[in-house]
Amino acid sequence: MNEKVIIFDASTLITLAMNGMFEETRELKKIFRGKFIITKEVKKEIIDKPITINRFKLEALKLKQLLDEKILEMPLVIGVRDEEISKKTAEILEVANNTFQGNNKSIHLIDLGEASCLTLSKILTEKGIKNVIAMDERTTRMLGENPEGLKKFLQKRLHTKISFKKENLKLFKEFKVIRSSELVYIAYKKGLVKLKNGFILDALLYAVKFKGCAISEDEINGIKKLK
């Protein structure tokens, strides 16, 4: 199957939605020429639950429209059933949330939505389908990319000594993750953002930072140098 997929976690879609970047998401899908996939667990987080809450209803309706337009799609379009994801998600949750310990107890690191994205990525990789996860949430990304950094982050936040099971970490090494910051940079480079101003890249990167993307000042400056 010669397909390529971006698996969207709720965190990235919420960041984009809160910045009103729905048209840019449509245009990104056109140039990607692959699938933008969400799991049913992520759908619940970005559409099913918030559509019942007045504060979040508008963004939820606009995200639902992206789903109705098939900009976002469900895993069945690439041959993966929800049941398969749900079964394996439980296994990933179990490992992830029993990897780091502090005060003689396991630390809860990831929730159902993030775990379902990891699961789908693993399934697609095993099928030989190229994929990347779009995820703004810091903890899940650091679990695979920088466990020592995650240990230090948790120690600082929880004010206690942290340890982790190294044997568990191999499960999280294989995932490829991008953030909304990378997506808005691509949108900027491809001319998809219809604002003509020398400060637009700066504005885009800080917009996603202040709406939930875990990106540092140094990382923002690094992306700006690519300009």
C-alpha cells in the first residue's frame, strides 16, 4: 500500500483550531497528498465532547466540518478497524503509565487519545505505511525522544526523585512526531497563509506556543533561522 499518513492527536488539532487555522489545514491536506487520520478516541476529545459545551462548540463544529469534508478521516479508510486500535491501546497505556516512578508509585503520563495515536502509528508501521504523529503534548513526545529530559522535567514539577524502567522505553523509540509549529512553518513556506507581512512566521510560531504547543524560545528562533 503506497500511502502516507499524518495521525493527528487532539492537542495539535486543538492548537490549530484555537488559532482559527481551518483553511490552512485544508490547504496542507492538498499539498500533502496523503491521509490526515484521527482515531475515535481523538474524535471524542475534539468533537463529541466539546460540541456539547458552549465554550468549545464553535471550534468543535468547525473540526466536525473538516471530518465531514474528509479532510480528516477515520482509520477504516486505510484498512484499520477501531476494535484493533482499542485492544492494542490498552497495552500501550499500561506500559507508558508504569514506566516512570516517584514516591514509590507509578506516574500517569499519557491518556487514551495519545495512546490511540501511538497504537495506530505502530499498526501502520507494521503494515509498511509511512506515517508521522502530529502531537503538541510534551510528555508523550519526550517519552520516546528524550526520556532523561522527561525524568528531569518530572522531578522539577513533582519535587521528588524519579526513576524509570529502561526496558519499557524501546516501545516508544520508533514513533516519528511533529508539532503544530512544524505544520505552520510548512504552511508559511508553501505560501498557504494569506497574510503578507514580514512578521507572519514569528506570529504563527508564537500563536501556536500560546495556544498549547510545547515549543521553547530557542526552538522558535531555530525555526525562524530556516526562513
